[in-house]
Amino acid sequence: MRSWFLVTTVAVPVLLSGCVVSEAPAPAPAPPGQDLSPDGQASNGDGYAFVHTRDNGEPVRWSTCDPIAYVVRPDGEPEGGRRLLEQSLERVSEATGLEFEDAGTTEEAPAQRRPLHQPDRYGDRWAPVLIAYSGPEEDSRLKGRAAGYGGPAYVSVSGGTPRYVSGSVVFDVEQMTSMGGDEAVGAVMLHELAHLVGLAHVDDRGQLMNPVLYGREVTDLQAGDLAGLEELGAGECYDPIEPRSIRGSG
């Protein structure tokens, strides 16, 4: 009997005055053998789908001229975790053309409603992406067989283009490491980081973005995943939005 593990997206939608801040939609549990992804996202026929799309059908993207800053809460990090994370970040960077910036470590814990502006902790900037290792005793979103979750947060102002400014990626250490060795751990990391840059689940089991890793048959980015990531990286260099200009951003 094949083992299966669910990988998910994070859900913390927040409405702010003058803008919208949102993260990926919440998935429902997916039993083994289910063909449709739990969050209702289906492939567009090319093996990929996007977490958020604009009215014109274009995906919401990160700015191409600004690196995606991230911090890591290393508590509970599995052996070799930092190396595997860096390899996964490099893989996503190669596929999108987006750059990642290591902003150091943090003691910040995952939160259902994570403030996107934390000046006392990170300075007067959008909070860097939080990458953390956790478990169901701390984070209820990791209950069941979820090996991790991840998603971006976007801001949108009147007359402007929505863009991602932050996000979260959280791994269930026990579930992730029980799947096997480095290849399996790397697969979970790649899946969640692909959510972070904007890829959603698809129902195609041949893609890494299928929500259930069936017997670890797919452990690397496939043709559909790569096509979607390439499109997500084909964005613009957006004019910056200052956090303090958005009332309610933290």
C-alpha cells in the first residue's frame, strides 16, 4: 500500500482599508485516491494553475525587481534541512527568474493572521516571508497528514496592480521526515515554495503541484509546474507600496 501525504496552501484572508491583503484559499482534506485537488483549483490544460488571478486572467505576481526576502525559524529543523531549503529556493529561482534574499533567522511563530508589517521585529518594510518548522501541537493547520502548507500574501490599492509582498511556508517536521530521505523532504519544500510564488494545486498526479504526494512518485518539478513557474516570473517591476501607506497592515 502506497503512503500518501497532503500538502496544502495557507489561508489567512484579511481585508484592509484601501487595499486587500490575502493569502491562498483554504483546502479541504483530500483522501487518498481523490482526483480533484482539495482547494478546487484544476489544471488549465497545461498542467498548472495559479493561486490568485486578476480580472484579466493574469496571475498575481511578485515584483521582478525586488528579491523575495525570507526569514527562517530554525527550531526543529531536520538534519540537512538548511541545505535542502537552499537547494529548493535555488530551483524555484531558476524556474521563475525571481531572486530570494536570506534575511536571517527569527523567533516568530506561525500565526493564522500574521501581520504583514512588523516594524519592531523587521523594520519599516513588509515582513519577510516566514519559513518555519512546526507541528500540529503548535499549528492546527498541520493536523492530520499535512506535511506542510505555504502561500503568498498580496496587497492591492485602488487603481494599482495587485502584487505579492509576503507569505508563509510552514513544514510539519515529523510528517515530512517520515516520508523518507532527502528526496522526499526536498519534494515537500519545492511544493510549498511553488505555492509561495503563486502556483496552486492541480488534479494532475504527474505534476509536483498535485496536493497528494502519492508514494513519492513525483519528487521534482515537472513540465506543467515549470511552465506555470515561468509564467509567474514573467511579471513587471512594480512601483513599491510602503506598508505605512496601507492602513491596517500592522
